[in-house]
Amino acid sequence: MKPDNWKAITPQAVAEKMSFDASQDNWQYDAQESSMAARQAEGVAGLWNILAKRRLALLADEVGMGKTFQAIGVMLQLWHKKPDAKILILAPNKDICLHWKREYKTFLLHHYRAKNSKICNAQREPVHEARIFTRLPELEQDIRESRGNFYLTTIHSLSGLVPEWEKKEQNVQERAARQAAKIHAQIKATLGEQGFDLIIIDEAHYFRNRDGKSQRAAAAKRFFGEDDNRLGQRTLLLTATPNHSSSRNVADILRYFVDPDAISPDGDAKTLLKTFAIRRLRQMQGKGVTNNKYNYRHEQATAADFTDNPDAELFFALYQRELVKTLGAKGERRQFQYGYLEGFESTGIVAKEDSESGEENSDDMAKDAFHQAPDSRLLAELTQAFQDIYHRFPDHPKYGALVKQCVPEQLFTAPRPLYRDKHLVFVRRIPSVREITQRVNAEYDELMAREIIAAWGVESPDETLKAWRKSGWSRKYFNRLTQAAHVLQEASEFIDDEAESSDDDEELNERKQNELKLSSKIADLFVVKKSGEKRTDCTNVSQRFRRAESLFSLFLEPAADYCCAQYATYYRLTDRQRDNFGDAARDVRLQTWPTAQPLARSEKVQENRYEQPLQTAWGMMFPLLPAHCQQQLRHWQASNPAIVENLANYLKTGYIFASPVMIELYCWFIRFSRQSTTSDVQKRYRDFTASIADKLPGSLLLRYFINGIETFEAMCEKITDHPLADWKTPWRELTSLSSPAWYASGQTDNRQRLILGFNSPFYPNVLVATSVFQEGVNLHLQCNQVHHYGIAWTPGDNEQRVGRVDRLFGRVNHLLKEHGTTELRIHYPYLAQSLDQDQLAAFIQHKRNFEAKLDACDFDQFSREINLNDETGGWEAALRKPQADLKPVDPYPAAFAGATDPAK
């Protein structure tokens, strides 16, 4: 690239090529606007200008302001100037690399307005393919062989250069450094001395421990190179917390790419940030006003006590006495670290898994916390003694307080927005993540079991519920209960027409045994098993609503015109004398498409007519939809009906596998069947739809339908790799999300399905996570409630956690636009009158004191240690409440002095 191509530019020049407001086709940059779209255009220009002058830029915008989009804007600006530019992105893990790939495609599709065939084709598909590699040797090989232009790899790849079985040997850091230097040299040999044109580091605070004894730090020094042998010509760093734990973090991060001493010999963070950084505070558009986080954040502390639980009170009294002895034996300072004691979260009764890998944790200390808490042995001994005496494990009151907040009192009879059931829970201790998951699922099981028993109309519902609960919600008990009722005799005969379990059932049957112990027992009743009690009445009814050979599968199909139209025909397979209703309905819809082709039906398929046209739940609910949802469906149907077909598959899968809607459907069907005596299947279907017509306005089914329409586009384009119009690919991720609560930790497989499920209206409603979901993950489409069950290490960690849901275009942003005001609720449960209360009190006070400095990237050091001698009286006053008049100022805004509008 010629030197003059890096001349400073203005936001107006950026806006000529890209829009940051996809909702406005004619969006233009206006310097007088305070919108996030304008600020993002300013960010791209400001970063470009710093890179032009300094070759290194740091985007330190607050969490949730679209740092990824601004970085993509810089990438596109570079490709405009140099179409063959080589770009490398390092993100913490593969999930975040996939997020970058998804955002890149979304940006080209909806935000890139220039016409440049060297960047994207006429369909807005990228010319430069995003190539992802999780191991550096594979990255180097592909650079050598493919000569691509856009690469992504993980920060964790720097920690994986020495094989696991060799890590116990000495000089691991030295060996990792040598391997990194070798890969550096090989890449430079392929690309030339200039190396990459641009390197982007996402979550750059991962490199704040430059002098730490870690494989990552040793490898990073050699991989990025030094002085005149840099891997890239320019580097863009992204992190919302550049001073994550100390002001020296800023200099340590920058030192990988420049000599900060040349700018500030004493390493002054303010000087370095003023030179290299852009840092703005998030502003969300509301109803006529903009809002910062202090206008809507509401922190609440929830005390858990020992009321009506004397056994637990005795256990924790003994625990605290022994804990004080243990701490006192180590010195008189009476200090310990936030979140470091296991007894503040659990009683240690769940087997520990391996500690979090280097991929997930922000520093080496955090990796050891899960196994080396000073009270782990003490807790284990007391727990075992309690179990020997009472033949059960002790209860932890904090669990009860948290579960009460996360589980609705009424699931089926209290209409409310679905987002209110979404809760993001952060823990520090591995035992907690599983115990909370198990307890939340158990409470949901109680609600769902009660609803099922009520539908059956048994004579003694409370006694039946008690007996079923005592059996562990067993299938065997349930089968005896339903067989004794004799109300589904005709239905049982119809079940014989059903095929054996489907592939989806087989997938569900492959769950790990340890996961089954944590999952919902009631949801499991709807799964066909390979052995034992293979079927239940729940599985039979569920298959009625999902298998195309059952007329009742028509109930969850879209309307024939995607609005209200009914169906008049079905298929008869003449060679097998078997009917098919779902496929026939689909073909009717496909024939309404503008690109419809003649159906090529087999001679063995005969088209028959219903006695009367039949309606679906979709068609019955369409008139009940809000106007904007009706308008959205009509728009999709007119512009690309494949989108509505894809939405229908998404909703049907979620209804049946990943929501309480299946319980609702089951109970409707049971109540109807107890009254119906007809054996004519078509009349039976018509009677069923008539019986639930008055139930639809207040139903879960309608609420999920509305939410699904409102968030489907964002789901496809922002959260998952499932294209918006790809109706042929099934939504298999949802089939394995049958439990209301689930967890993400170091050993969780397929985290993408959890991200998808939590951002959807479907399960999990409660997501319990360790630090694996603390950074770089979007969980904001549905949720506006965060629970800090285990306290974060630092205010920076705390802010990253809340930032998973406090983001642009999320639920909080939507509520601000809709109502003008809302609250983001941030909960801190604690054990009253204990060391846990002292811990929380100290953290809340310290965090409040540091928040303004954290916003300005201006604090010096945050001590992780709690000094129990500190005065914490009145600490509740330090909890944040919404302050409408608080307007913080951007500490390091974007600058355009001397910028020009270069020719395109």
C-alpha cells in the first residue's frame, strides 16, 4: 500500500461506503447526532487515523457498543485501498471466531453500501473467505498453500503449542516461544517481510500479563515479533477493559506491538490511552432520549437466611467457626480473596471437573481457584460428617434464594413477557454450576408435573403429586397413572399408526448419564427410550404433534398462505394405505411461492380432500398477533416465503422440544380426550381446534409465536450460522435443549447451542455459567437479568459479565425504545450474617468507588483481597439504582483533526 493511502479520513468518508443503521436505507452520518450509528462511523474513522499515524490503535469502547462492527469497518476500508491486503484476527476461542465470521457476512449483507467486486459480489457474499484455524501450525500451512486474505485463529492457540503430555516437563515456556518463532518465520517467508497488513486482537486484555509465567505470554512475544520484525504492519486491539485489574495493564498490552516507553517512560496509562485509544461510553436509543448504563441499571442484594432450616444453620455455624480458625492460623490480617472460598457458593457435594482451560480464563490465578480453595478440604469433611448423621447432604440457603428468583411462581396461568423468565447466572465454583442447574430444573418439574396431574383430573391431585415426586418423577409411576385412567383408549389405538422413534429421539437418548441427573425429569417423559419404559403417554401425544403421518401434526404447521388460510387436501400412500398430512401441507405452501415448480409426485401418492377444510394453530393465532408481527409475516411472505417457512420449522422444533409449550399442548389434548368419544380422526381434529380456540389468547403458544417472529431475523443473522431463508436445514440444536436450565463450564460441549437457545424464546430459560461466558459472547436478545451468585475477581470482570446482556439491540435496548424506560436487574445473592455478607459488602463498596475510574480507564490497582477489618456498614447504599440525570463523559473520543475525504 502506498504511504498516502493511510491518510486520515472523516466519518463522512466512512459513511459513503458503509451504513451503521440497517433500519434506514438512506442513513447518512450527522456529526450532531448522538446515535450509536454515528458513533460507530466516528470510531472507524478515528481508528483508521490512529493506525495511519501510530500503526497501533486500541478500541476500548465500553462493552456492547459494537467493537466488532467497527473493526470490520476498518477491514473494509483497508480492502478498498488495497484489495489483496492480508488480515489476521485473534479471538479468545472458536465460538468467538465463528461470531466474527457471522458478523462479517451480516455487515456485507446489510451495512456495506459501496459497490466493489473485489470485496463482495452482487449477492453481497464476501470475496475474501473467512478461514478459521484453532491451531497455529494449521494456520501457517493454509497461509502457505491457499494464499487467502482473511484468517481467524484463537488466542488459546498460543497456549497449545506444547502438547498436553509434555507440559509437565521443564522449560515449557521456552519451548512454546521457540515454536511460535518458527511459525512466525514461516508466515513471514510466505507473505514477505511486510507480513500481515493488519492484525486485529479481540479481547486484548488476555495479553495483559506479559511477564507472567505462561505459555501464552512466552509464545505471543515471539509470534507477534519485535522491533523491525513484526508479524503485521499495523495492529488493532479491542477490549472494553484495557486496565482490567491494574493501570499497568495498558502498557503491558501495548508492549507486544510497540515500545510504550517511547511515548511515556513511566508507563502512564492516561498518556498511552490518549495516544493510541478510543474509549466511548455506551448510549442506547430510547423513546426520544439516549440512555447510558447508569440510567437503567438496578443492583439488588438478596439475603438468604436459615429460617425453618435449623440443620443448615448448624452446619454453617460449624463451617464458619472452623473457617475462622483456619484463616486465623495463617495470620492476623484476616484477609482472603473475592470468590475464593467454596463455602460461599456450595457445600461441595458435586464432583469437581477439570479447572477451566487457558482458553477460558483471564489469568493464571483463576485457573487454580476451582481446585485450590482454602476451605475445600474443610467443607468436604464437614459435608461428609453431616451426611453420616442425617443420611443426606446439607442444604445451602443461597441456592434457595437464587432458585426462587429464577423460577416463575406460575408457568402456565400468569401471562407475562417471555423475557422475564430468562436469567443469566454467573458462578465461580464448579460444584455450584451443576447444583444450581439441577435445582432450577427440579423446580420447573414441580410446576410442569402439577399441570399434567391437573389435566388428568385425578381425584386426589395433591396425594398423586406427592407420590409421583417421591418416585423421582419416574416414567413407571406415570405409566401406571395414565393406564389406570383409561381415558385415552381410542387414542392408544391410534398410536399404533405411529412409526418407531425418530432420529431426534435417538439423539436425545445419547445424553451423558451425568447430564441426565441434572436435566428435567418431566421433559424426559416426552422422549422415546431404547429400553425399560420406552414410551409414555407423553411420547405418544408428542409424536402426534410432530410426525407427518398424524393428522394432529397439521396443528403446528403454518397456515396455507402463511396468514389464515386452511388446508383442503392430504396425501394417501396407496401402496401402504397410509396417510401423510404434514408433507401435503408443506407442498400446498410451496405452490404459493413465486418460484413454485410443478410437483413431481409418485404414482403411489394420491391426493385426497378433507371432509371440511382444516385450520392450524398458526391460522387461528394470526388475527391475535400484534400489527407489527402480522406486517412482518406478510413482508417475508411477499419478499421471500422461504424465510417464513424457515421460521415455521424453527417454531415447531422449539415448541415440541425446547419449551413448556409441549406441556401446554399435552394438557390441552388430555383434557379434550377425556371428553371426546368420536373415532373419526378428522372430526376429532376439528373438535380439538374448536376446544382450544378460547385458550389461545392467553396461551404460551401465542407468546412464543410473537417472540419468535420479533427476534427471528436477529437470531439468524447475529447468533447462529443458520441462514434466514434456509428452510431445508432442520433446527437440530433445539432438539437437545429440553431442560429449562442448563450450564456452561470448561467441559461443556457445543456451547453454540446454548448461545442459540438462550437468545431464543426457547430453553434454556436459566443459563448458569462460569467464566467461559464472561467475555465475547452475546446473550442479549431475550435477557435483562444477571445474577452474580459467585462474585467476580475485579470490577472489570463484573462489567464483562453484565455486558453479556447489556448490549445494543438487545432486550434492554428494545424495552427502552418501546417504553422509554426500563431496568437491567443485577442480583447479588448472599448468605446473611456470615463472612459471605462481609465479602459482598466489601466488593460492592470497592466496586462503586472504582466504577468511574473503570469507565475512564483511570484506576491504579484493584485489590482482590477482602480485609475483614474494613468498615462496611451501610454497604447497601452503594448498590446502583437507576439515575436518570447521570450523564458521564467519553474519556477518549475519536479525533478527526486534519482528516480529509480521500477519493473512493
